[in-house]
Amino acid sequence: MKFEFHNPTRVVFGAGVLGRMGVEAARLGGHALVVIGGGSVRVGGVLDKALGSLEAAGVAHTLFEGVEPNPRLTTVIRGGAAAVDCKADVVIALGGGSVMDASKVIASLPFYQGDPWDMMMHKGPSQRVPETALPIITVPTLAATGSEMNAGAVITNSELTEKSYVSAPCLYPATAIVDPLLTVSVPPDQTAYGVVDLITHVTESYFNGVGATPIQDRMAEAVVLTALEYGPKAVSNGKDVKAREQVQWASIVALNGWVQAGSGALGFPVHQIEHVLSAHTDMAHGAGLAILSPAWMRFAATRRPEKFEQFARRVFDADEAMDGIGRLEEFFRSLGCPTRLTEVEVGRDSFQRFAEDSVRVGGDGARVHGRPPLGIEDIIEILRLAA
Amino acid sequence: MKFEFHNPTRVVFGAGVLGRMGVEAARLGGHALVVIGGGSVRVGGVLDKALGSLEAAGVAHTLFEGVEPNPRLTTVIRGGAAAVDCKADVVIALGGGSVMDASKVIASLPFYQGDPWDMMMHKGPSQRVPETALPIITVPTLAATGSEMNAGAVITNSELTEKSYVSAPCLYPATAIVDPLLTVSVPPDQTAYGVVDLITHVTESYFNGVGATPIQDRMAEAVVLTALEYGPKAVSNGKDVKAREQVQWASIVALNGWVQAGSGALGFPVHQIEHVLSAHTDMAHGAGLAILSPAWMRFAATRRPEKFEQFARRVFDADEAMDGIGRLEEFFRSLGCPTRLTEVEVGRDSFQRFAEDSVRVGGDGARVHGRPPLGIEDIIEILRLAA
């Protein structure tokens, strides 16, 4: 086991902590660029409360509105210009994963020379990651991506129909203000997709790791078991704050590096294939994962059964690897998620193109990293299993 | 669930990473105060390798030698003076928990006004924690305290026969260089005490927490299960590097705040009572914990049985709370640890004094914090259960 771990983000967690936003921002500067999505934060007075908190703390603000789901490069570039124009000292992301991811890249753009698309991972060795960024505060309104406490961002280039990601130390948020009350109005489908996303974050490192990481394995199982218990409660009754709390904390632990430390995960293959799927269809990331994750597992379990048997046994008290995978798929269905490509009207005629895009955008040109590595034929087989 | 979490320490983990010390130190300054214990790091060339790494990176150093087990306030004060004299930019702790704890306080002393004993927790409301410290690099040679990645330090005042602790954000090490190869020469008894220490770190928050923290519970269980599996291997064959790795990583996760986040643990009562025991007897901390921990559990389980039942079930596949505790005690014995006060020649005539010291030094004067809070009569009952 050999690794480095560093996550400097400070987390302020609990029902009602939104009111701390102003005080936390004031520690970082006098002018905040507040980044939001399509305006759902206006509902229920969340935005008013947030801006009021800034005003009370003497922090001026400029609002940048309109980050879309699967945030576009063009939007992010406009956000970077807005940060420069208003001379922002700090960028505050008030929204879901898209808003948080967009905000990270926005915060880096005032310091970034050249084409922002160059910072994305798909560039491989020619990628130039950002080295400096304005301090970032994340205030999630959705429990899903874990973006509030990590250094990653996923951005879509709609001209190229490509979705790729960047990860750099300067993108760690300074502070994550995590108030589960902000998630009680999230509708059941989005709640369910968030649960699928967080589960997939840990299964990716669990199944693509080096093995012999007993603490990380059990931490991953802790996240999955918590999602299995509290996810359905949050979906069926959005106002169940205790369930919202547990799902949100699970989503953070799933991708803040704790579960991944030392796991030696070789890539996130389900995510890479899903990024192609949602780049082409603009479907919700979590819905794509619910479809692809069980299919990838069935493929990979035939190659490396032991870890899938452990998962089946410890998470579902099931004897067989395939039983565990079946139970997970059933769980996704029980939350109301699609688990087959036919449900989202993706036909077999797209498989070749999706597989080619996967290895090109999300891999090294020939394969998508993972255990096992996936060539074009492998990905087509996985898509067939998801059909 | 309401909490703040922040741990900015960067961890560099793996067999052989000692060689990185120089490069890591050079990032923090040009002159290092290297703090060591009684000289065991001279054995096997560890110190030579460490100093060679500093020299290769152009970092000058001053050696401060002689930190004893249960490090004394007087030693720490001399260390602080040494840091000032040599104009250290960085303090490097090369040793076990005592050396790391001493180094943290040493790093704070150049900036601390007044009596250093005032920074200790036992002072209660009049405690003045340090606000600034030199950057600290920890290089553990023993897996036990988790001090390498947290902000705490335990110091003994031998004039007062008191052992107390300090915790402050400025005491987080900048970098922890964790090389499991440095632990292969640790003898079986010290290895065993380390295993007991790390287990007790998670059981303290597990059993004294608010409950309803499912992820934290399972993370605690992950640490204990890993210690149960790999601890005996590390004790019986010190050169089993894979076992050493797992035990060391478990010891870090046990007390870096991950398990504790949101648990709302009210104090570490077993530690508080043990500090009195080892302040009076100078016995190894882990040995004291092996004696006191099962006794405290038997006491507390009669008051709050549910959590102890969960522990028995999930960790030992046992039905009854008391069975789980019995199995843990057996495990401590199987590692060669004492589990009764009679084995370390502490008689019943000391109980009253130990109980009084516990509430005075480790509590609020009337009780030691915990669930349940412990008055003098309660502590005497626990000591009787440990007799």
C-alpha cells in the first residue's frame, strides 16, 4: 500500500449552517462571486438567506446565474470572466454538483492561460492542470457528487459532444458548508440519482483497486450500507431530515478521498462510459450510472470474482457474486431509476460510437482504465449487458 | 448530526518513504529541529538515513535527543528552547507517540507566552491553547497513537504527577511521512500496546457518541476488524510488512478525526482514567488501556446496552453485549497484554486516589465526561471490575 493523501477542505455540517455562509466568506475576502444554477435556489428563500448572510457579514457579492446540468465549457468561461470583472476574492457555489464543478473551474480561470479545455483529463499527457484558483466555498443543495469536499470537476464541451474532468490541488474548496435542510426540496428522482452516484463512487474504487485494502473496503461498504438504509427514506419522504443528513454525509465520504486512499483504483470505468452516454443524451448522470453500473459489474465479476463475492456477502448477505449485483440493480429499480438502456431510448446502433468515444475521451485511445482495462469490444459487451 | 471537520495534514504513506523526508522538509524551511527519543532510531540506520535525506535536500539540522515515554513537561520546555536557539524553521518528530506529541508542543513554544502547562486541557476554561506553531513533520516509528495525523499531544507533569493533553489547529502536522518499514523492529509487547491503543481510540468515540452515526460506526468497526486481523500477525512476526502496513494505517484512521466526525463523543473516559494510572506507575499507555477498557465497557454496557450489542454482533458475531466485551478482553490477552490491575501490581488501596485524580485532572472536578459521565464512585467501580 503506497499513497499520498491530502484533503484540506474544512467541513461545516449540520441542519441550519447555511447561516454561517457570510462569516465563512468574510474570512476569505470582501467580494464573492455567487454561482447558482437555473434558479431553484430562489424557491423557499435559500438564495435570499444566503445573500442576507453575506450582507450581514459585510461581504459584497455578484450573482452568476444559469449553470446548467452537465455544465458547459462556454458557461464556465463566462463565469471566469464574471469573476475577473467583479474582482472576486472568493467563489461561492450554491447548488448541486454541476454548480460546484463549474465554480471550481471558474475560480481557476482568472489565473489560467490559454484554452480552458486544455485542463481536462482527456488531454492525457498534454493536460495542463490549473495551479492557482480563488478560494472556493461550496454550499451543496443536493447530495450526490461529493464535489463539495474534493478537487474534481466534470465539464461538458457541447461543440465536441465530450464530457471530461479536471482534478488539481488548487481546486479543493476552502470550506464546505453542508446544510441538509437545503436538500429537503430535492424531488424523488434527483434524490435517487444522487444515491446511485454516491454508491457508484465507492464501488468504482472498491472493484478497481489493488485489493488488500481492508479498511478502505469496509469504509466503502459503510457508505453503501448507509445509502441502502437511508436512501429509500430520503426518496420516499424528502422532509426526513435525518435521512437527508445520512445520505449527504455518505455522498461526501464517498468521494473525499477517504475511501480511495491507498486503494490504488485504476480509473473509474463506469463513470467514463457514463460520461459518453450523458454527453450524447444529456440524461442525468445518476440515471446513466444506474444503467451501466450493474452491467459493468456483471462483466467484471466474471474476470475477478473474489471482490464481488465479498461485496455480495458483506453488503447483501448473499453467497454469490451475481446475487449481490442483482440485489444492487433491484435496489436502483426500487428507487425508481432506469436500469436498462432501452428505458432511456438508447439503441444498439449507438454502441459502437459510444465505445469509441469512451476509449478516446475517457481512456488512452485504445482502452478505458480499470480492472480489467476495457477495449472497444469489452465496452460493447457491457452496453449489451445493459440493453 | 452537527459538526466541523478539518484535517489539513498531508500523508505520504508506504514502505520506503523515509527517503522523502529531506524533500518534504525543504518545502517548509532550511533548518530542522529533529526530535528523537532514547536513541532506538540509531538502530538499523534509521537516523542516519533520515539525516542523510535532509543533507541531500540541503536542509540543515539540529538534533534534540532524549524524549522519554510519557514525555515530561521539562523535556518539552528544553526542546522549545532548542528550537529557538537553532532558529528552526520546521520541527521533525522521528519516533513514537511520545516523540510526536513532544514535538508538537516544542513547535508551539517559540510563540507561546507564559507557563506551557497552561495549554493543557485539565485547566478547563482557563486553558490557553497555542495559536501558532512551527510547521511539523511527523515520521512515526511505531503504530499506535495516531499522533502523526492529528492535532493532539499528551504531556506528563512529573512534579504534579499529572498527565494531560492539548489539542489545537496549529498542531496539525504539515506532513506525515509514514514508512511501515520503520516499525518492523518494534518488539512484540510495544506492538501489542499499539494495537490496543488504536482499538481504544475508536471504541471511545463509538461508545461515547450520540448514536445515529451509521457511517462513523462502521468506520470504527472497520478499524477494529482490521486490527483483529492484522494485529496478531504484526505481534507474532514483526517483519510481516503487510501486517505492519495495515496496523499502521488503522492507527492513523483511528484518530485522525474520520471516525470521530459527527460522532459527538463526549470525552475519552478510558483514556482519562488511564492517564492517571500511567502518571502514577509510568506503565505503557497501551497496557493500561488493555486493563481499563474491558472494565469500563462492562460498566457502561449495563447503562447503554444497545451499542455494545451492536459491537458484539458486528465485530465478533456474538449475540450478547458481554460476550463481545469478553472476546475483546481475550484478544488483548492473546496479544500478551495485561488485562487486570493485579498483574501490574496496582492494589485496591490506590483506587480512591486514582478516582479522585481522574475527575480532577481528566474531568471537570466532579466527573469524567462520557456516556455515562463518571463520578468518583463510578470510577472506583470500574477499577474494581479491572482488579
